[in-house]
Amino acid sequence: MGRVEAEIGRKARPFRLVVTRLPVAGDTGWRVAPGHVLVSEARRDNPSAYGAWLMPVIRELA
């Protein structure tokens, strides 16, 4: 069982998540639709910040 499945206590549903990386200043991200997020290059290049920001989206979709 994967990390998300262990956290939600069940098998994850199939889902699609589109991550669009933007060349903008700052360490930020936006959710523009249930299965689509925009993320700055700085956020994407920081694994701990990116993971912490993206995990709630993944848990919700799963």
C-alpha cells in the first residue's frame, strides 16, 4: 500500500493530475481546477515544499 493509501485508509481511486510549471518569481502554487495545479519553478525545485503543498491535493483526488 502506498503512502497516500495508508494515510486515507483505503485503496486510491484512479485520478488524473496535471501539473503545469510556470517560470514566475517566487515560491508559490495555485489550484486552478480539481485536477490541475500551477506551480512556480522555485516551488517545484524545492522537493520538501513541493511535496508538502501537493500532498493535500493528491489525498483529495485519491
